[in-house]
Amino acid sequence: MPPLIPASYGSTEEEEEKLREEKYIKEEKLRKSLAAYEKGERETKVMALRTELAEQSMKKFAGEGLGGAAF
């Protein structure tokens, strides 16, 4: 009586498992890259806001924001 499951079935399962592992590794790498990108993007926005606030503060100290020189 011939076997119901072909001999190559075992190697197919192994290949499937290998492909799943490779896919998982690639997805994990992508998730880490996206997280790093998003973190960098947030930090850039924070630094831009700090720069803007510092410039506004310097203008106030220089009297530019109050309508000109006092003398």
C-alpha cells in the first residue's frame, strides 16, 4: 500500500518554517527601523520648537517684540 503522505511533505514543512522565520526577522527589522525613524522625527520637531522658542525669547530680550528701542 503506498503511503498517504508523500516523502517530500516533511521537507515542505521545514521549508515553510524556515520561510516563516525569515519573514519574522524581516518584519522585526522593519518595525525597529520604523520606530527609530519615528523617534528621530519626534526629536526633530522638539528641537525645531525649542529653537523657535529660544529665538522668540532672544527677540524679547533685545526689545524687538515690544515695539522698538526704549531710547
